[in-house]
Amino acid sequence: MIKPIDRSRFIGSEEELRSIIGEPGTLVLNKVIARLDEPCRNFIAQSPLVILSTADSAGQCDVSPRGDHPGFVQVINEEYLVIPERRGNKRIDSLRNIVSNPQIGLLFLIPGLKETLRINGRAYITSDQELLAGMAVQGQNPAVGIVVQMEEGFLHCGKAMLRSRLWEPGTWPAKEQLPSAAQMLAQHARAEGMTPDDIAARLDEGYKHRLY
């Protein structure tokens, strides 16, 4: 039986939240910076994965990963960085959101490192091929990129990684226990005439031949 949610217990103000959670310490308050300094640049240069958080003008949110070789996100200067937009499924959820609402949040991850780097700011879509020229992979230039103007950045502590044990291979489930993307897509998309095996083959073909 599913337990009903008691909406009367929802918290509706920061004051109520603070009465439960408390106030942050001095180190936490002082760690926020407004420029891409050398430690930030070094972190981004070693990160092969960044998570993008965007919202449209109505506040509808989306979170989407971007990944490539370490350092695929290029820092232009202390204020701007650029994320290449590789080939995808053409939904362009993040890009559509940015066009209507430029506010963006980024979370950079490095395998094996507990801490993550958070960058918040304003994003813009660019088709400037001179700017994107250094981001070609396998001879393919990204058609567009996401330029992010940093407003604040800070290191996020590693408690989530420790609790999840994300970087501990010994805790990972066996491959046969993992959710099947093909079966999920077959059920969600209700693609007539396509079996999970058909979808799995289509996914594998895209992963092998259409990454860039």
C-alpha cells in the first residue's frame, strides 16, 4: 500500500527551513567565488563530465549530462567557458531552455574524486565556428556551443559520493542487474513494430557510429 503524502507538512519558507536545518558555517559562506581562477581551471581541465541544469521561461526544469575527453569544456578567461554541443537526439531541451531563460547551473565531476565543482551563471548559444574550431573531435566540429558567463562557483563537499559509494567498483551492481534502456524505451515510446532487441541494436549502432 502506498502511503499518502501529508501536504500540510510541506515547508513553505526559508525561515521554517532554517529552524530545522540551521545556518551554514563561515567556511561554507566564504568559499563562493566569482571568477574562474586557477584551481577551477585545473578542475575543469580534468573533468570528463558536466551536468547542466536549466529551466525555461515558465520555470520548467531540465537536467542533462555532457561528456567527452577530460578538458572538453574550454575555459576562455576568468569569466567565460564554452561547452561543445555534440550530436544527440535533437530534442535540444537544454538549448531551448537557454534561449528562453539564460540562467544555468553546472556540476563538474572527476572520476574517483569525492568533491564536485559547481558553477552558476548565464548561458548563451553560439555558432561562432572560430570559437568552436578547437573543439573538433574525429574531424567533426560542433555546430553550436554553450557559452557560460560565470556568476558564482564553489567546491561541493564529497558527502553525496561517500554515501552513494559511486566511485567504489566493488559496490556496483552486476551488469545483468542493471535496468535495460531498450526495454524502458520500448515501453515508454510504444514504438510499433520495434522490439526491445530492435531498439538495443539501434542504440548500439548510434553509440558506435554517431558520437560526433
